[in-house]
Amino acid sequence: MPNSWHGQHLACHPVIDGVRNLYGYQPSLAAGVFFSILFTILMIFHVVHCIRRKTWWCMVFAIGCLVEVLGWAARTWSAKCPYTKSAFLMQLATLVIGQDNCDMLRTGIYLLLGYIIRIFGRKSSYFRSDCYFWFFTVCDLISLVVQAVGGALASAALSAHRDMSNGTHIMIAGIAFQMASTLAFATCMVDCVLRTIHRPRGTIPKSVSFLFAAMVLSVLCICTRSIYRLAELSQGWTGYLITHEKYFIILDAVMMAIAVGIFVIFHPSLMVSAAANPPMGRRYRELAPINVK
């Protein structure tokens, strides 16, 4: 069924000169296929690790990959049908508005940092180990709601061919709040790393060093992506960043691939013994002891 964009009735075909689509360019088919396959492979690895080692909380990484797969599948669709609103809105909801993939990834890092703090004791952090999970998860939920409201308003304005600026400004506020909370968590994480590395009693296990390195790299990638997303939407839907796909690929897709892929290489379940996985109170399941062999 033909689609309508600004009064032009268009079938599913490439970009037509003089008829602007929702992206401002024709999305790359090669990039869509490549990242769809890449995040599918990463998702499979995370699922296999979780099943084999029975560290079910690590499924948050697989869920984040699944969201990326859906978003890039939509962009692959858009590569063939750049005037199709359904594909655009699908990738908007998965890769831009909610950023559920980042939220899932951050949740895993919150849990991981909390467990490392429990290993080395209260002196390795200003706050209790479970405070990171609950406080920053609430911050992520607040940001998600704000972005969802802004995205819904922007989508409604798009469907009615109205100005999308009000919804966009709300989305920007949500992303800015999320970036601020991520930077606050990064500060706490670095403080924990420094306290742990410089602890008075001996050196830390290599497995913990690898986990710290993976966490720091992942958070850096998430922060880079958030800064890009904030700058992109601040320029509006016709700005330079949002209408040039190379920035989206480098500062969004590549950053997410590194952020979640590093935990395939240094997966917590590979450095954690699955033999013991006792519950921690009634809040969330504790990671098994780190294997120091």
C-alpha cells in the first residue's frame, strides 16, 4: 500500500530527488544488515553464557542486544523503503526514544559494581552496594518516561504534519537527565575502582581487573553515545548530525557494539563460579564468587 509523506503518494522505492524523506538520506542497506547480524551474534553469545553458567541476571545484556536488532532491522527496512513511516517510527522507538538497550546494559553494570563492592567491603565505596542498583535504576526509569512522553508527542506531531519541537525538547530533557545520572554513576564507579586498586591488603585478582576495565570502557561508550544523542536532537530533526548517517553509525551503533560486546569477551559468568549463586535477601540475586584461579 503506498505511503504518503508531505502530500506525496510514494510506493516502496529509493529516495527521489526533491522529495525529502524522514531521515534526510537513504539509510545504508549494508550498515543495516551488518549491525542486525552483529547484534544478533552478540545476543546469542550472551544467552549461551547465561544458560551455561546459570547467571540469569546477565540476560539484561541479551535484552539490550535484542532491542538493537529490532532497531537495525527497521533501518534495513528503511533502506529499501525510506518513505515508510512505520519503519522510521520503529527504529525511533528502539534506538532513539527509550534507549532500552542502554538501560539494560547500565542495569547489568549497576549489579556488577554492587557485587564487587560486597567482595572488597564497605570501605571500597562511599555508598552501600545495593544503593547503586536502586538509585540509578530509578533515574533511568524517570529518564525513560520523560523520553517516552516526548517521543509520543513528536510522533503524534509527525503523523499530523505538525511542528515536532515540543516533543523533541522533552526528549532532550530526558536524555540530558540520563546523561547526568550516567556521569554521576561513572564518578562513583571510578572512585570504587581507585579505592579497590589502592587497597592496603595485596593486589586484586586479575578477573576483577578485567571486569573493571570492561565496565569503564562500556560506560565511556554509553556516555559518548548519550553526548552524541543530546547534540543530535538539539540541532532538530533537520540538523546536520541527524541527516548524516555516518555519525549515527560511528557514535551510536559502534559505541553500543563495543559497550555490549566487551562483556562477551569479559563476560561476568566466565569469571564467576556458577557453583554458588545464593540469593541476596529479597532484592536481587547475588553474583557467584569471582573465580580467582
